[in-house]
Amino acid sequence: MTAELASIIDFIRYGASRFSAAGLTFGHSHDNPIDEATHLVLASLHLPPDIPPAYGAGRLTVAERASVLELIERRVTERQPVAYLVGETWFAGLKFKSDRRALVPRSPIAELIESGFAPWLDDRQIERALDLCTGSGCIGIALAEYNPDWQVDIADISAEALTLARENIAFQHVEGRVEAIQSDLFAALQGCRYDLIVANPPYVTEDEYAALPGEYRHEPKLGLTSGADGLDLCLRLLAEAGDHLTDDGLLIVEVGESEHALAALLPTVPFVWIEFKVGAMGVFALERRELIEHAAAIRHAAAARRAA
Ligand SMILES: C[S@@+](CC[C@H](N)C(=O)[O-])C[C@H]1O[C@@H](n2cnc3c(N)ncnc32)[C@H](O)[C@@H]1O
């Protein structure tokens, strides 16, 4: 077979065919087999994702053919996300190291970072921002890359995830502007206040987790699930965030499919569900003053959960 497949395009086409025939799930960096195979082939050849199309005709060496074919087979048999197999992925136009220490970056919050959070931050002066539940560090590091005058803290409860996040801080050369802190939500951030808090906490329900395809089993469960309805961590975060935002501070949180459960649980809280290019993605914005105004209802919902 290695004789039949010669060019970069050949291997991308072959990989995409193998992935489709195997019925793989494309829920991580990509949503289709061709993009998935393109990522695998180009990254394993140490080529950027935007090489001119003419390079697609370039032929692989014998050693390159063997290693690309091995990765294609591992993607099919092990069901590992392609980012883990090649050790890297792209988020908000930036390259990040990716492995099993943290979830593969894929948050729609990338679109907000790339657009400067318009219109959410239009008249705000941001000096300090926090990426809570940072995982690989992708959101916080991208915040710092796109906003060179911001000081950004990134926090996660997982020591393993933070070792990867620190590698990504060095990889993106944002040392000095991004600090990684191990913290159970805000526990290690006492006294810290931020103009912007962005969070992508775990929000998958236990039932959803049980039904997830094999690809997700390679990711840390700590980064995915959060109680029966996926909202345990989000409610704690909502109850505590007001104490860590400046007066005009803004909170942006991704809850995905748990959006409906959250809106039903806290019907009086004026969550603004952000529209993305593809529509709503379960990401809300909330002002600090709204958090304070509705603190009693939020604390009540969070406490009821702790007591249950
Ligand atoms: C959905 S992942 C998000 C990772 C990253 N922000 C991203 O967008 O790819 C959720 C992260 O929350 C972290 N986490 C879970 N429980 C936490 C807690 N109590 N306090 C802080 N972080 C927590 C997990 O370790 C995981 O890295």
C-alpha cells in the first residue's frame, strides 16, 4: 500500500476514507474526516495547517509514509483524538501542545477572543483577566496573546493539567503576563479581583458521559462531568464569582447543552446567551452587578445542591 500512496494529498484522502469507513466521531478539533486527516498528516510531517495547496503534491519519504500510516491506524483502532496523537492542536489561530493531561481545546470562546469580545468589552478597561478551569491553558494564553497589555491568571484544580498549561505558557512565550495557579475554583484566589473572568468548566451530565463515544474516554473525566445535570461546578462558580470581579466586571461561562437546565434552575437571572457565527453555543455573559442582584437565588440553588 505504501507504494500506492505517495503524496500529501494521497495520505489525507486515504486517512479521511479510513476514518469515515470506521465511523469515527469528530467532536474534538474538527467536525469532518477530511479536516481530521489533514490535521493528522500535516502535523505529523511538521507542516503548518495553511501550506499553499501546491505542496499537497509533495511526496513523502519511506519513513514518513510508515509513521503517517501508523498514526492513521492508531486513530482508527485506539480512537484517540488526533490532537493527542500528534501532540498539538490549534485554538484561536494559535498552536498549543495537547495531550492526555487536559482536554483537547475546542471551546467556542475562541471566536470571542478573536473578535475582541465585541460588543461585550467595548467600553471596558481590562487590566486583569482570569481563565478559570483552564485545562491546557488555551483560553487564558490566547487572551494574553490577543491583548498584550492584560495580566492573565489561569487556574485549574488539576496539577497535571497545569503542567501542560505551564508548557504552553513557555511555548507561546507569555511568561510574565500569564500566571498558572492550582485552585479549586476561587479557593486559592482569595483577595484577587478581575475585570473579566472567562470559564469553560466541566458541564457534561452523568447520562451524557455514559453515552459519549470512545474518543472522549481518552480525556480526563474531571474536565468533562459535573454532577447529574452538569451544573454542580457552574453553580458554585456563579455563587463565588461576584467576590472576584471588579465593580464593572464581566463573567463569561460556557455550559454547552446544560444551558436549558441552568435557565430553568435560575429563571430570574438575566443570562445573556451569546450568538456565535453558527448560532447559540451555550455560552452566557453576566455582569457583576447582576450576580450581586441575584446572589440570594444563586446561593440558594448552590446550597440546595451541596445539601442533597
Ligand atoms: C471543560 S475543561 C476546560 C479546559 C479548557 N479551559 C478548554 O477550554 O479547553 C474543564 C477544566 O476544569 C477543571 N476543573 C474541574 N473541576 C475544577 C475545580 N473544582 N476547580 C478548578 N478547575 C476545575 C478540569 O481539570 C478541566 O481542566
